[in-house]
Amino acid sequence: MSLSRAVAWLGYPACSFARSVSRPPTLRRAVLAFRVKEDQRRFLTAKHDPSLSYVPDVSVIVDKIRRYIPTANVGALHQQFHGLFRVLSEEGKDKSTPPPLKEEEIHDVLSILAMSGRHHDLDMVVKILTDLPMLCGVEVGVRVYNVILRGLITNGNPQTIFNWLMNMPQKPRNMTPTLLQWHMFFEWCAETGLVKVLHHSVSKMHRSGRRPTIKTFEILFNALFDTGAPIKKFYDALDNMEHTSLTYDENFANLLYDGFVKLGLVDRAQEMKDVYWKRFSERSRTTDPKMIEWTESIEREAENRGIIAAVTLCRSLQRDGFRPVSHTLTLLIRHTHRLDHLRYAEAELKLKATIIQWAILISNAVRIGDLTGALSIYKESKAAGIAPGTPLIHPLVNALCTTSSTLDDAAIDRALELYKDLAEAAPISQSKQAPKPSGRRHSSGPDANLYNILFRAFGASKNVEKYFPIALSLLEDMEARNVELDSPMAVSALAIVVMRCTSSFDDALKAYKRICKRPNAPRLDAKGYQAILHTLTQLSFGNHETLPSIWHYFEVVKDMRMAGVEITAPVYTILLRHLALLSAELPPDERDALAAAVRRVHDHLTLDPSFTPDTVLWNQLMDSYQRVGLFAEAYRVWDMLFITGRFNHASVAIIIDACGFAGAWPMAAQVCLKLSKLGFKFNQRTWNAWVECMCRVGKLDDALKVVCLEMGKDQPNIAPDVNTVKVLLSFAARTNQQDEVMDRIKRYLPQLWHALPNNLDGYFIREHATVVDS
């Protein structure tokens, strides 16, 4: 759409904005030149014709889907599939409906959605996977996930791809990503030069249930060679490799040597090969080719065909000399979370599961989000005589304290019960009797990582006073077990617990210094300091200290700078974001103090020579100013961003929101005219902000015209959506015009109207039909 045309169409209304704003000549000329177009006349005068709305059958919707696939029309596919799901669910109540689409057509749709890659696109992908048998008569499998992955790779957002692979165990069919899928991602990272992303992803992939192999590290090291990475990166990659169960491989040693030789670093070549030999040569691995083949075939059979087929294969191999051992159980249950699978394998092969196999079941259950099942497996492990150990306890405590949907007292108390089980299985008295080897950081029971998780949970609890004495008790246990706080986050987590139990900002600052500046404590890093700063913004001490203390906040920032930690944008956005949120909570008589606080943060930002603010930080400052009622200051920030060309879509949405809340329609119109001259295109968020701004300054009818006739025209994948309708309805409710708004939506945007839920923020959409555009 042409923004200048839309603004000219609407013109300048009378408004209550206090500042005098002269009307730009360009806008005046545009207004004078405006003529109402025929379709706009029809919009203003036409009555709704009920015959335009009808309920199609499945074949009509399917025909439209097939028509939209070649054009990759993502918005249309969303609307048609919403309608298809509704029709199929309604028909399913009465009769058996054959799958309406072919598998290849579904693959095409999934590929299009994945290539688009937005959050709601991927939500639709998951919805299609959930209903895949109903849609095309095929179960979810590796093939369909490969299609999605290739689409995501085409989209090119590495974080989205990584998140998708890591979360696959929690998606339909609870599938562990295959090694091939991970390698598809890694090879793409290598080809596009994303070596940092590749290295990080290799180090985390095991959390998805898939372990890296020699081939995985070949991809990583080849990428390091191709980009001429510094030698430290190679040692970091070897450190990563050492955390796996991989053994020495002569071919990989040759890859290291040849890679450095090709870079002209012959001395480094021999050095790295020797280091690799020293680190990995002592790891035991069977060299019997037959045994290697047997173990690989058993694991492959278990993953691809299930536990019964894999156990049958074990029996068959026994006739050739194979002897099942404890590790055989590991191979069989590595990719399952079902206790009955372990019981079956134990009984059939006459083996007794160890803590390793029980820990695998628990970890797999946690990975797919089945915490209740994981706790049940732990209970069964104790009944089976397995003593509580870190491999069993750690994934449960981590899930309870960091990945639960809600962190409440019940979750923390359950985690403490598990800690108690582990502590009792390895009493402190035994730990003292057995001297620890030099340099050992972990006790035979609870380790530093477990304490870190618990301390962070205490700090995040709404009932921190309850857990303060428990935290002190755990600190004593740590000292008795010779366990040190081994990470900056563990130190900051403990400091946060103590800070939240103080009674003033002065005491909170002293508590932070007392914990974080102990002689043997690890120095805080950027994340540790940011956690402390976030906590300072959350503290409130009665009526006399309700706002965050700017002075105390920047005392911590001063410590951060003195420690040599880089000052980055989050140092300021943490505080600005909290001040912005407080604006909606505080009474009007405290607004002046809040506004003054935002100004002081701006002063610190302006006087800080250590870094240059980025657009995200300026956006946050602009938003904070507008939320505390300082529109003029917000507009000055926008002016600076516009003049320097550093604005983005978020900047535009914020300043349009600010104009709307300030009743400054002339300024909003001026902003949009300037943007239109630059050829700037609104995205979905800025369109919705523009619509809300018009509604907020009393232009509901004009906003409705823009939504029905202009929004997203000539912009693929931009169209009015549910949020747009919610904005219109929220303002229409003030003048009892909801029916009029919905009548216009139904006439001009029938696809959107049919895709709306029956109840939209309390407004019941009558005669709700299914999708359609004729």
C-alpha cells in the first residue's frame, strides 16, 4: 500500500494535542488532491449481502489449497487450513472422512511454511503434523521432518533451525532428530560461514537425544580450516570433543594433520595431532570389526523398528557368538522413555539394568516434556534397588526448577526432596573419610551444578524468605562436601537469594558485594552481572522505596566496568524495560518520579563513553519515554533515529503508538508521510500499530477502511489478522459499533472473518461459518 495515499485520504482531524504543529505543505496538497475512489464509495454505502457468505465443503477448500501451493501464498494457506481443520473436525463427529490431500501436497505446504519461518508459520506446521493422518493418511516420520528442515534451511535463520531440532522430541511423535538431520544443518552452517553457530550447536546437540560422532567433528574442524580460525578455536573444539564418549580415530588424526599442512602450519599440524593422541588414545574401544558391526546394528534396529525387533536381533546374533552385556541394554533403550521397554529387554536378555539405563529413561522422559513420567520412573528405580545418584537426580531437579511451566513452591520442594535423597545416598561423613584427589571439584553426591540450579530456583521464587535459611543450609553442605561455586551464575544466584531477603537498597547492595566479592568466588561475567541488575529492578521496600534505585543500580554497573566486563545494551534495557512496565502499575502521583528516573537513565547513557547504543536500546528508551508520558522526549529519540537512518520496524511501531497515546494524529501522519517518501514498507506489527493509532485518536471508521481496502495490498504475506480485528473491536466497543465492524469484515475480508474464533475477547461472532473466498 502507499502510505502517503492512506494518510492523504484521512487528512488531519481536530485534536487535543497540546503542542502546536504546523501542517506540512506536502500533506496539505495531498489532501486537496484527494478524490474518493469508487470502491471506497461502495465501502461507505453498500449493505451486506448474506448470499456472499457460504459454507463450502472440503473439496472447495482443498481446491483452493492446491491453487495456492504453486504461488506459495502463505497467508492464504493459513486461512484455508484453519477452515479445513474446522470442517474436518465437525464432519468427524458424524462420519468417517477420507484424507482430503496427498502426502506430496502436504509436503509442499510444510515446505512453504518452513521457508517463511515465522512463529505462526511454525505453529501451523506443528498443527499439520498433529493432524497428519487425518489430512493425508500418513503417520509422522523422518521423511516429513526432513522436508520441514530443508525449508527452514532455505529460510536461513540458524537460531530457528537449532531450536526446531532441539525441540523435536516434544513435537508430534516425540522424535529424536536423526544424525543426518543434524548434519544437514551443520553442513549448511559450514557452507555459509556460520562457524560460531556450528560450534555451539555441536556442543548442545546431545540435549536433543542425539550424540555427535566423528563425522560431526569432521564437519566442524573442516569449517574451522576453511575459515582460517585461530588456534584457540581448534583447542576449544577438541575440549568439546573430549566431553563425548568418542575414542581415538586414525582418520580423524590425519584430517587434523592435513588441514594444518594445507594452511602452511606444519609445526601446528604435528602439535595438534599429538594433542589429539594424548587426549583420546587411552579411551578403550573394541577393535573387533564384528563386535562394532553388531552393536551398531542393534542400536539402529532399536531406533528404526522398535524394542521387540532389536531384542529379536540380539537373540539371532547370540547364535553367531554375541554375548549381551549391560551396555546392550543401553543400546536398546537409548531412544525410548518407556519403562516397559526396559523391563522387556531385561527379562528377555536376562540382564539387570544399572543406574545408566535408568538415567537414560528419565532423561528421555524429561526431554519430551513428560516430567510426571520421569518422576514415576525415578520412583520405580528406587524400588528396583538403584541408589539415587547424580545421573538420576540432575535431570529431574533441572526440569522442576528451570523447565517447568510454573516455578512454584511445590516444584522447588519436590526438587529439595530429590536433593535430600542424593545427599543421604552420599553422606557428608563418608565424603570426609575419603579424601578427594587434588583438583577435584565435585563430591560423590550433590555437585556444583545441582547447587547452582537450586540457588537460582530460590532466587526466582515468590516466597524467597522461605528458602533463605535453606539456602544457607545448602551453602554449609557445599563447604562440608568441598564443593565450590564453580560458575559466575552460581555466585549470582546465591547473591540474588540474599538480596531478596534484605529490607533496603543499601542492604541489598551490601549483600551483593558480600557474596560476589569473596576471595575464592569466581568473578562475575556479563550474564551474572545482568542477573544482579535485573534483581535490583525487581526489589521494592514498602512505601518509601517502590521505584528501582538508579544510584544503586549504577553502582553495580560501576563494579562491572571496574572488573573489565564489557558494558553492553542489556545493561540499560533491563532498567528501562522495567521502568516502562511500572508506568502501568503506579498511581498518577508517582508518575513524575518515574519520568525523572527514565531521564536519569538517559543521562547515564549519554555520558557513557564505553559503548555506542544500538537501535534496540534507542527503541527501548523511546518506548519508556512514551509510557511514562514524556511524548516530546520520545519523539526526539525518533527524530534522531530517522535522521541517522538507524530506525527499524520496531522503531516505527513505537513512535506510532506514542502518537496514538498522546493524541498526536498530525505527528503520526507526518511520520508516515516521511517514511513513504523513503519507500518504507510496513510489516504486520506496524500496520496494526497504525490501525490502533487511528482508533485511539477517534478515527475508527477510517481505520476500518484502511483494514478492509488498503492494509497489505501488494505486500505478500501481509494482511489483516486476528490481532487487527481485536484492535478494531476494542475501540468499537466504546461506541457500541462491534456489529458494524464485523459486518464490514465479513463483507470485505470473508477469509479472515471465517478464520476468526467464535468468541473474540467477549464478543460472540454470530453465524460463524467456514473459510471462503469465491
